[in-house]
Amino acid sequence: MWYILTVLGKIQDYITTSFKELLQFLSSTSFSKSVLKVIAVVTPLAIGIVTGYAEIGVAICFGAFWCNPSDVNGSLKHKVYGILFSAALVMVVSFIGGYVHYSNWLSLLILGVTSFGISLISSYGFRASLISFSGLLALILSFAHTPGQLKIYEYSLLVGLGGLWYLAVSLLWYKINPKGQTEEILYETIASTGKLMKKRGKLIDGHSNRKKLLKSLFLMQSQLTEQHETLREILILSRKNSGRSVYNGKRVLVLVQLIEMLETAGANPVNYTKMDKQFQMYPEFTKLFQNLIFQMAKQLRTIAKIGNKPSKLPKHDKLNARFDEIRTKIEDLIKTKDAKAYEAYIMFQNFLEYQEKQFDKLKRIKWLLSDHDVASEEFIDKEILKRFLISQDYSPRILLRNLSFRSTIFRHSLRMAITLMIGFVLGNLFDFQNPYWILLTIILIMRPNYGLTKTRSKDRTTGTLIGGAIATVIVYLVQDVYVYATLALISFVIALSMLQKNYKASAIYVTLSIVFIYGILQPDVMTVIQYRIIDTLLGAALSYVGFLFLWPSWSFEEIQKDVTKSVEANKVYLAKIADFYIHKGNVPTSYRLARKNAFLETSNLSSAFQRMTQEPHSKQKNLNKIYELVELNHNFLSSLASLSIYIQHHTTTEASERFNGIVSKIDENLSFVLNSLANVAENDNKLNLDEVVLFEEQLPKFESENVNLSNVDNVAVKRKHQEEQLIWEQLRWLYSLSSTMLRLTSSL
């Protein structure tokens, strides 16, 4: 009986969770935007059929469909420009594609040259790659549709009009729901911050699988940094020139807190080895600190779940109680008047103060998301905020610079063009029912890096097979065109909404929507399903083989650049921290920019390494050493964050000559690391390595045995010891990390 009740309870929990996830999905902007896209695509087609101008309706429908990829998260300005450029491109491509039906040889030539040129547009970044994809869609579908009554130029103009129609619908939706995108990404970022904090809390336990946790942390930090960038763009570029928006201003301040929470989450008073020793001596503190961090993480996830409902924001009571408990336990350590206990006291106190800063940021977020008014002087000036945006260079020099085999985009464009030409020849040679499906599969799957191409090949194939199987069952049981039409629309909406989050699921629903559309147009649906699967399998195989044999781009060829950028960014951040410690005062904007760049470049390095791990083992050259470099850079940034937070929030003593000397030595080590990565100044590097051990032994450290324990109750004395322990520990750790980096890069 007990077993049955347990099973029933689990089933109930599963149903409840699934229902909540369904409601969350239906209320998401991904779903609402997908409904919008389907309306924008279907409306002109329906009007055209009803009024007897079906061909005009089809042209406008195609234009709207081809322009929708550019409608991604970001500022309204960039979104409008993206859709307009897409409309212009698909109009030109449709005009060119109008001539592909006159000769197979002419079609093959147009396909190769045009697809290469369109793919090169991706040189200008992510949004440009989506515009490029719109152009490729228009080109491939030119092979599937020939205008009958319309002239080629008329058809092309109507396709462009379809793009403008889609833009109008998108702008109308923005006017109806201007905050939807911002709210969804903001709360996703808050939830991601909570998840990252929970992972960081797990790292405190010395018995945890740190290697596995760190790998997942690197990936989470990369995703969180991307979310920060998207939010920055949306919030900063949407602020009105005519004045400050209170809503946007408060959200910008929330973003600032989230960025600082990311920095604070990685901060430790000492390295993990020394922390482990203290936690082993006083194991009760492991659980105390973990529960504290987990509670803060839980509150962040709760905030993300409730959304814009100020009355349901979690209270501070539980966290206040946990802080009081830890403070009491820490104060008990000092009462023993024991040197070892005092050393633990200093470390735990510093670690507690990091968590207090984290709690302050959490309280600030809750306050900003409540109905309280924010004083106008608290808002950040727009011109300062703009300095934190990464602006894309659209100079023609970018395109010229990528006309080389050294360029990943150039090789990808050439690979794409040749693979499409091979697919076209095979499709016509073996007289496939829909040869353009092969080409469509290729442009959907093939990406500039191996990992994503392989994953998409697998997901696309699996999704098509599952979708084909489901469609077969439905077609066998139901023979009603109205049911097919309804299912096609529903499947199309779900496919578009799942595209970015779950590609395999999206492929299932794309297959279903295509099969049901063909089910309306022709009676032999089973043949359509059969050819759909065959074409997808062939397209996926060509994409995968094409990447392997046509000028592949492997991560080991590029990752050195990512390591260099990360080291350079950390070097600049170190210089800004040292300068602030020396001169004190207010935190300058250049300091925050250096911090942002350090986190961004370290995040990019993690992403590059992640791509490398997805490639064949034969191409994972120096994988272990590269991973060690990634880990060293993350640890270096963590140590910098520890220093940064401490000196920003505490009144510190005057910087000594010894401090300046050690910072100078760390900076010198990083310079040698950069030289090693650039393969220059080898002799100097070797000389420096000989001095490392001797210098490290001479570095100052906080020794609790040398402390006069009779006056440690004095607040000023304790504060001085806290500063000594943290500053010297971080400098020793930074020097050790930079030295290890130097040894590692010298051996590569």
C-alpha cells in the first residue's frame, strides 16, 4: 500500500510539474512570437486564395517566412534593421532564383556562386548569420516554386513586400507587448544566476567532484555572460532619448546587481586547497555556508518563477537567521584564543563578508522589482551605459579580411556552396521527388564548427524519423483535410517556438507540419513521408561528410587566440584593480569595463574549449593542457574577483612597495605567457621560469602564529588581519597561477 501511494505521489508530482511547464511554455515569448510568425505567414496566403490571387499571396507569404529568422532577441533597432536587410536580400535572391529553372547547368552555377556569397555575410556576426540564413532559404526554395502568371521582377517585389508585411506585424506585436521580451530574458537570467550560485555552493565541499562541477560551471558562466550581453543590448538601446524610462532604469539596475553577483559568486578568500583544510578542521561550517548559499540560490529561482508579482517576493527572514547562526559560530572561534582557530576565524569571516555582499545584492534586486520608487540620481547615464555594449563593425574591410583560407567563415561558405552543389547533382541524377529538400536539410544542418554540425545532423535525422513515424500513424487513422490543416498549423507553431531551445523536438514538428500540408495537397501522403526521410538522411550525411573533407575548421587551430584574449583581458583587469587599490576613491567606469571584458573573454575561452571537446579525438590536440589553461584562467579571474570585491567594499590600508612589486611580477609573468602563446622571446621565458620558485618562497603570507592573540578583540586589529590574509593570499595565488600558466604555455 505504501509503495502504491509513493508511486501515485510521484505520478501526481510529474503531472503537476509537466502542467506548470506547459503553462510556462504557452506564456513564453517564444510561443507568442511563433504564433505571430504563423499568422504573418498564413494571412497573406489565405487572403490570396479567398480573393483569387493565390500566386500573389504565395509570394508575400514566402517573403514573410524568409524574413522571420532575423526576429530574434535584441534591441528593437537591431531587429528592424535585421528584418529590412533580410527583406532586401530575399528580394534580390528571388530575382536571381527566378532564372534557375531554364537549365540545370545554369542552376548549378547560380546555386554555387550565390550560396557562397550569401554565406559570407555571416562574417558580420550573429544577426548577420541569420540574415544570411534567410537568403539561403530564399535561394533553395526558388528551386521548389516557379511563378506562373507573375513576371520574375513582380514576384521578387512581392517577396520584398512580404518582408515589410512581417516587419509591420512584428512592430505591432512589440507595441502590444513591449515588455514581454525584456521580462522573459531578465527572469531567465535571474534563474541562471541562482543555478550558478548553487553549483558554487557545492564546490565548498571538498568531497565533491570538483572537476565535473567546474566543467559545468564554465558552461553555465558562458551562457550567463551571453544573457547579460542580450539584456544589455535590449535595455540600453531601448532607453528613450527624450528622458529616462523608470521601468528600464530599474531593470538596468537589476542587471548591474546580477553582473556583480556573478563576480561575487566566484570569490574566495583563499584557494580551494586552503579552504578545504579549514573546513576539514571545522566541518560544521561546510554545511552552514552551503545552506546559506543554497538558500540565496533558491530565492533567486523563486523570484524567476513568480515573475512580475512584487507581493510574492521571498522574505529575508530565513537568510537573516542563517547569517546570525554563522556569525555566532565564527565569534565562538575567537574566544578560544588559539592561533589555528584564529586563522580559521579570519578566513571564515572574509568568506562570510562575501556572502553578505551577495545578500545585499539579492535584497537590492527584490527592492528594485517591488513597487518602490527609485530616486532619479540612481539611474545610470545612457552615455556611460553605451560604453558597455559591443558594437559590430560593418566595414567592407571585414568582408575582404575574410576572403582567405585562414578565415573560418570563408571555409564554411566554400564548404556550404560545394555541398549544396553535390546535393543538387545527386537530387537530379537519381530523380528524387523533392530534391530541394536535400538542399534545405544541408543549410539547416551545416554550421561553421564540427560539434554543432554533428549534433544537428543527429537531431535532424532523429527528429525526422520520429516525426515520420507519428505522421504515419495519424495519416493511417485520420483522412480529413481539416484535421490535417489544424495539425499542420499547431505543429508549425510548436516547431518555431522550439527551434532555439530543442532542435530535435523542432525537427519532429517541422516534419509533422510538412507531411500534413502535403496531406492536404495530394492524396499519397505515405510516399511524401518516405521521400522526406530519405532526403533528410541524404542531406544530413552530405553535411557531416562535407565538413570532414572540405576544408574543415578545427578548434585547436583557433583556441590559441581565445587563450591569448583571455590572458590579455585578465592582465588589464589586474592592472585596474591594482590602480584602484593604490589610489582608492570611486570605482571608475574603465574598471568596470575591464571586469566585463575579463568575464566575457574567459567565457569565450570556455565556449571554444567546449567546442573542442565535441570534435574527433584525433583533432583534440593538447586537450588536457588546454583544459588546464582554461581552468587556470578561470581561477585567475576568480582570484581577481576576490580582490576586486574586497577592495571595493572595505576601507583598505595604503598599498605597500611590496604589493606593487608582486603585482609587477604577476604582470610580467602574464606578459611572458602572451609571448609564449605568440612564440616569441623563448630565452626570456626560460630565464623567468628559473626564478619562479625562489620568488614564490619569498612572498609574504599571513601567519596566525605570529599574531598577538591578547588584542584580537579589537575591531581595527581584526580588520587589519582580514585585509592582510586576503590580499597576501590572493597575490600568492595569482603569482602561482601566472607561473603555472607560464610553465604550461612554454611546454606547448
